[in-house]
Amino acid sequence: MWKNIKSNFILKNIFLKINYESTLKILKYNKCLQKKLYINISNYQKFSGKYIVYENNRVGKEYDVYHNKLLFEGEYLNGQRHGNGREYYYNIKYGYDGESLNEEKNINEEDIDGRIKFKGIYLKGKKWNGTGYDTNNNIIYNLNNGNGIICEYYDYNELKFQGKIINGQKNGEGREYYSHNRLKFEGEYCNGKKWNGKGYDTKNNVVYELKKGNGFIKEYYDNGKIKFEGEYLNGEINGKGKEYYLDDYMDNMDNMLKFEGEYLSGKKHGRGKKYDNNKQLIYEGEYIYDHKKKGKEFINGRLEYEGEFLFDKKWNGKGYDENGNVIYEINNGKGDNIKEYDNYNGKLIFEGKYLNGQRDGKGKEFNYDGKLRFEGEYLNGKRHGKGKEYNIFGKKLIYEGEYKNSKRDGKGKEYKNGKLIFEGEYKDGIMDKGKRKIYNDHSGILEDAELLNGKRIGIVKEYLDGNLIFEGEYKDDCKINGKEFYLNGKIKYEGGYLFGRRSGKGKEYYNNGQLEFDGEYAYGEKLQGKTYNSNGQLDFEGEYSKGIKWNGIGKEYSLRGDEILFEGEYLDGNRWKGKGKEYSFEHELIFEGEYLYGKKWKGKGIEYNLDGSIKNEFEYINGEKKLKE
């Protein structure tokens, strides 16, 4: 058996792989073939599961093929990272920010929540010189010229791997662990591959043994359910094997089969069958390096397509309806009335034209229950050109206009509950330039504004329960000047703003229209000016701190607002500190002098009887009251 597997491995690994990679190289110089396959190899080179985008000799970006996540952006020279650049994890946290020369990098690698995982130098993608940390920021290993003994941890600070590193790869003795420190594999590694040793399930039972990189392995999910089982050759999955779905809800049952077939260098290659998580067959046929090549696709157990594929795209073949009748044909990736179905519920999700094996031209999209979701134009598999978008019930229009790369881009109109809320231009899926109105489902309009570069500009109106509460000028999405209103329509404030808060000269009013404050604001608070009572009488003039009278001359009035009780100085927010006068309710002067922290300190005063006659005359000296003899 091993002899047959080995010869098959050599045949496929040497000859087919060379042919596959040569095709990519040939495509680089064959513009006609690129156009036919719609693959521009001068811009996209497939390598180790990444696309390297060569925008020019200086700037480029790398993406993960399957998740379309940015992995690296920076400078290149002759196709290699060279100069400034940044590496990213899937969550777009910086993993690298520095210089890169001939793939040697000074970088900081971080785990998903930003804690340092490794700090040092990489060489051709391998950790080379530096220090490794656990999730508590403790130093756990050091590497010198790619050599050392390392420990790797899961994000929750549990051991994942422990062993030797030689030339930047796992070599020699090592151990792998499931979560909760359960042993997964122990033995020897060779150039990063498991070579000699034993593998365990999550209950610590030996489930396979490897000798010189060969054997029959079983891999398990953390919950103890099987993940993969199959043949292993030269330290990789080669030969026949099976993959399984992860299902945490079926405690007493094995995971459902996902794929069964042939592998080469760890990828699906040769004959195989793929199933959905309802145990329904969805594809049967040939694979080439994880991509469908020639076979049949099924929906809810019925044949939906039979023919050839190119990079998983339908290329040459026929499509069938529920009764087995041919309903469309694809020739070299081109066809009319092509139908796409959801793999899990079998519902129609697209109907339209194909070019180069993907949506191109006019077409329609449908939601999970068959309601029309979109109708319009496509290019290269994406919404591109004019189109209309509907709500989830397929009844109300929510957008009509132009698209680019599946995003609203260009002229368009947006609706809510039948009301036009925006008309203008979109850019990269966002309202960019035009008239926008925002509505509340219950109280009506909330905002009426003009947009430029996606930001409010010019005169903007804001509403609450249908009542105007602000009207003024915006710049770069921030208020710079305007008026605020009470719900009764009376003006509340007029003046300037900075970063959306009151700033500069402004006036504040009572809800009866009477002026309350006239002066300057900073960061939304009164800074300096005059305050008036509700009868229009001056109450305070001076400086404010956080809206509190701070330094200046002020007056205090009775509850009716027409009787002065005190007039004098304020200092550091303390009233009655400095010179001042105090009056009775009958407007009679009862003290004149100096105050300290609200207490009479120096000065003369008079006490009156109820009939208005003088009762006592007194004098304060250093806060002590002395009656006049």
C-alpha cells in the first residue's frame, strides 16, 4: 500500500505541481489567456495561500485568499518586501510596523487582544532572533539565529506547543497540546512536520503512530469530536482521507462528514465528495489543489450542475432544474439565465448572466425566502453599474443608483419607508455628496443636511419630535455657527461652536425669550460675560469657570427678581469675597464693607426694627461684630 501511495505522491507532487505552477508563470506573459480566464497574474501571484499585489516596485499589499484580510502593506523591490511595511492579524491589529529588507524584519507580533507574543527579527517569514512572551507578558523563551527551545500558548494562557526550533522550524523533540493542557502529539519533528511519534485524542488515548513521517492519522476538535482521519506521507496528508464538521450540540454522536476523497500535500487533489452539514451531497468529482476541477453539484439531493470548473467557478457545463431538464449552459465561463442556489436550503439566490465563470451583466438576487433583494448589473461577480435594492420583504425600494465592486458608488437615491432620505453621490458605499434627510420611524424628520465627502456642510437643520431644535452652519461634520431652539419655538442659544460645542461669542435665552447670558463660551461652558435674571436685570458680570460665577462683579436678587439683596465682588468662585453691599427686602442698605468667604469681615452696618426705625449700628473688625455705643 505504501509503495502505491508513494509512487502516486511522487507522480502528482513532481509533475502535476510543476505543471500547475508553470501555468501560472505562463499566464504572466500571456495577456490573451489572462483575459479569457480573467486572471491578471501581473497583479496577482498565488503563493502559500496569499495574493501578493504588485502595484509597482515600491508599494504593495498581501491578502489572505479565503478571508480577504489584509496581511501586509508596504514597500517592495523586485517582488520582495523591501523598506517600510506593516503586517496584520485577521483582526487588523498591527503585527508589524518597521523596516523590511530581503524578507528580514524587525517586528512585534501580537495575539488577538494586542499583547506582545514575539518581539525580534524574522528571516523569510521565520522567527529568527528575539524574545517570546506568554499572555501575562512573562519572557518564556529566546531565539538565536533561528535556534532555541520555545513555548507557544493559546490566547487564554494555556500551553499549545513546547519543543526545539532549528533554523526557524520545529526540529527534534516536541509536544503539542489541546486546551486544558491535554496532550495532542509527542515525538520528533522534521522541518516543521510531525515525523516520529504518537498522537492522542482528547481523552489521552493513543490514536496513531508516525514513523519517518508516514502513517494513518486522526485529528480531533477540542470538544473531543473527530476532525480528520487519513493517510500521512512524508510529513503531510497524502492519499485518502476524511474531514468532519465541528458540532458542539451533538454530544453523543460523531461529527458529520464534510469531505471524503484524495489529498496531495495537505490539499484536496483527485477524486472526492463534499457534503453539507445536513449530510446532503453537494459536490462529487475531481479536485486540483483544493479547487473543483470537473464534477457534479447537487442541491437538496438533486443534480444542479455538471461540468468543468476553473478555480471553483463553473466553466463548461450544464445546469438542471428540479425535473432534470437543462435550463442553462456555460461555455468557457459564459452563459445566460444562470441560476445559483443556497447550499443549505436549496433556495434560489441568483438568476442572471455569467462571464468568466461569474456574475456579469444583468441579474437578480433573492433572499432566503425567495423575495427579490437586488436587480441590476454585475461585473466580475460583483454588483457594478446601475441597480435597485429592496428591503428584506422584497416590496419597498431602499436604493436605486450606481454600484462599484458591490458597494454603492456614484449617483443614487436612498429611501426609508417610501420617503426619499438621500439624493446625491456615494463613494465606497457611503453617502458622499448631496442632500440627506434622516427620519425616525415614529416622530418624523430628525435632520436635514447637505453632505460633501461624506460630511455635513453648509446649513443643517435638526429636529426633535418634529420641532426644529437647531439651525446653523456645519463644516467637516461639525457645527461652527447657529441657533438652538426650545420646543416652543423660542430661541435658546445663538452663537459659535467648536467641535460641536458652544464656543466663542454667544447668547443664551430663557424660554420666555428674555436674554440670560451674553458673552463668550469655551468647550460648551460660559467663559466670560454678563448674566441677567428673568426680568432682564444684570445679575453678574465677569469670569466663569465650568459655568460657575468665578471672578467679577455680581448681584443677587430676591425670588421675585426685582429686589437686590447683594452686590459685590466674586473671587475664585466664592461669592461675597471682597467689597460688597447687602440690602434688606425694603431696599435699605444694611451693610457696606469687605467680605471673606461669604462672611462680613470689615465694614459698617445697620439693623432695623419692623417699623423701619434703626435698631443698632455696628462695625465688623476682622470678622468680629461690635455694636456702636
